[in-house]
Amino acid sequence: MFKHRYTLPLLAAMALGAGLAASQAALAQETLTQRVQEEKTMNLPARGMSMEQVEKRYGAPLHKLSPRGGDSAHHPTINRWEYSNFIVYFENSHVIHAVLNTPAGNNRNPMVVN
């Protein structure tokens, strides 16, 4: 009898937690989808542009983050430049991708959710 008294509230709490997690995941997916759609309409640096072209068109970046990789042909040097609204990723000296800054401003570590 003692154990049944706690079973129902525990199951309800677990169901509530699962529902909350599912709604947060749906919201995150919706936000990501909106961000990708917004990026398509933005004037962001295009794939293949050189660093010189990016700097000439968009000005000097706020920060030039430390390069990563470059230790082998399979790991080319990746440079990242931060602008106020977006970050540009370069492989060696050419754009491979540009993304809008996250609302939380955590593009430096996008796996961390605030």
C-alpha cells in the first residue's frame, strides 16, 4: 500500500517532464528552421568568396577567432570571423559558410544552450 501512494504522482511527474522536453525540442527545431529561412534572405558572404573580398564588402570583422585544423590535408585550416550579425567560416582563405549569430550569442560554442 505504501508504494502505491507515490506511484501515481511519480508517473504524472515523469509524463509532465517528457511532455516538457518534447515541447522544448519542437520549439528548438522551429527556431532553427526560422533561422535557416532568415539566412536565405540575408546579405551574407557567399561560398567561395576570398577573405579579401569579404573584408572589402563587409568591412573588418569584430573578431578574427583562432584558426583550427591545418594539421593535415584531411584537416584544412578553418578560420572564423565574427561580425555583429553573423560569423563567416573560411577553409584556408575562402568562405565555406556564413551563419547568423544565435539569439543567445553562443556561436562560439553552439552546442551550449542557454
